[in-house]
Amino acid sequence: MATKETLIDIKKNIEENIGCKVVLRTNKGRKKVNVREGILEDAYPSVFTVRIDSGLMSERKVSYSYSDVLTETVELSMFNNLLASEN
């Protein structure tokens, strides 16, 4: 069962990787999944933000709560870890 410490661990992990490139996989329900790349921008007490380059000089900033990561609605993969696991 998830505890308060689990959310604290998720928050610490995200705070340690601010500024890193991430792959963001979001579950939108009914078998709809979005996969995007972005930069982990900031961590606040209840949410964290990711800056996503939408192309053609367009950027957007999205925010998610730590409980989204806990419930696996949002999955974050650090880009450096993906490169290391492929080699």
C-alpha cells in the first residue's frame, strides 16, 4: 500500500532530476496514451512541471501531481537512463 513516504520519495526523485530531459508517457483513458519528450522544469509542493517543445517555435508547459506518478497515470523516464539501457 502506498504511504506518505512513497509520495515523498517520488518528489525527491523528481527534484533531483530538474533540468533533465525526460520521456513523458500519459494515460488518457480508453487505451489512449500520449508519449512526449520534454525537460523537467520545476517541482512545487503538490505538482511538478515539464516544458514540452511542440515544434515550429512553440513550447508548452504541463503540470502533473505526484499522485499521478504514483497511480501510473503518468510515467516518467529519464532520457539518460533510456540511452544507457539501450547500449
